[in-house]
Amino acid sequence: MIELYTDGASAGNPGKSGIGVFIKGEGHLIKISESIEPTNNHTAEFLALLRGVKEVAKLTKGIVSVRSDSQAVVTAVEREFVKNEGHKLILSEILEVAKSFDFFFIKWIPSAENKTADALAREGIHK
């Protein structure tokens, strides 16, 4: 099983933004910190998950357990629906990749349990 932790950060609304992806399991320990186009925090969260699932898809088609501190992202994935027009395409891409795994789980976690992905996202703002 691979565990995927993701986080997005934005310094402003919109403002400089970054994503953080932390992948562990099956012998992998991968940290990704990237700058993205200026956006808001919610969009950064969705983009972080998209980047994360695409990266995990290169590693396995097996069991993937995602953890995010974004209730909006977790709820959107669980319901396979989002109201925000700007997030619909991103969610669609996430769900398409998620279908390629044997099992795909997503769970909300408190920010205190997502410190690595959070630090990577904040680092991405400054890249």
C-alpha cells in the first residue's frame, strides 16, 4: 500500500502558491515541492492531489490511501462532485486517475498530521 499526503498553500487570495506531495510505502519515500501559478488555497489543494495521484500512478496500480487536511477536497472526491466550476475539471482528472488503482481511499486528517506535505507546499510558494 502507498500512502499519499497532499497539501496546497497560497500566500494571498489569489497569491503565490505551492503544492506539497509526500509519498511513502512499498519502498518509496518521495517528497515533491513545487511552485504553481498564483491561485487560492482551495485550488492549490485540488492541484496538489492531482499531482500526487499522477505521481503515485507511476509507481503502482495497487492500493492507494490518500490523506488530506482539506475537507473540501476530501468531500469532493468522496461525492465525485464539486460546485466550483474551476475545480470540476481538476476533480474529473483526479477521479480518472483514481479509477486506475485496484483500491483508492481518501481520508481527512487534521493539519497536525499533515506537517510534511504542508511544509513542502509552503516551500513551493517560495520557489
